[in-house]
Amino acid sequence: MLLKPDRKGTYIALALGVLFAAIGAAMIAKGTYAGVVVALIGAVGLYAGIGGIVPGQGLFLDERGFRLESFGKSWSAEWLEIAGFIPKRVRVGRRADVDVVEIQYQPGVGDRHVPRHLLGRFIGIDERYLVAAYGGQTNTQLAETLERYRSGAA
């Protein structure tokens, strides 16, 4: 089963990226060097927007486990590594109060999924959480879907 990512944020990032890049370019053309900063903000939005529309992304579920394929990072876990799933609201990267599914790993297994680098913590790449942005499901619904697959009922 493939749960595709929610594209609303992707389209917003893409639109804002184009807008900021255009404003920044116009400012630079008029000799205002602050436009470089505005253009750089636009480039970040364009990167996020283009990354969000790359084909083959999403949350893949099968009888062995799940695999998350995204533009920034891909990772996976087998069902036997997981004790359960809990819907929560947590701080992920720079964003506070994000709806996620916390993955409860079996003792001794979860350590390999903890972000080891400051950059991973800063931008929110944390394999202990799945952001509720797949398949149009809430964090509660996503946790239930994952649990059905983990228990073999799907």
C-alpha cells in the first residue's frame, strides 16, 4: 500500500518560492542588494516545493514493514522492530505542535532511529515520528492504519 504525501504544503511552498524569487530578482535588478536575501528565501521555497512533487514519494506499507521515501531522506523499519504506534502532538524540527505518530520501537532497537546529528534534529528528520501527512489521514487514523499492518490484519 502506498500512502501519498499531502500536497497542500508542497504547493504553498512552491508558490511562495516563486513569489519570493521574483521579488528578490526585481529588487536585485533595481540595485537593492537586500533582494539577495529575499531571493535566497525564494530558493528555499522552490527547493521544498520541487522536492515535494518528485514522483515515488510516500509511505509504503507491506507485510514486512514500512518505508518512507521523501526528497530529504528515506528510511524504513520492520514490523518486528516496533512495539506500537501512538498519535501525538510534538515539536518536530523548527515546527511546534505537529500532529505525528510516535513509533514505539522494541527495547534496544529504537536507538538506531534517534537523530545523531544536530542538522537532523534542526530540520526535523527524526525516525521516531511520522508526520501525519500521508494518505490524507489524521495522526490517529495513520496510527490505526500502521497498527493494522503491523498486526497483519490489513
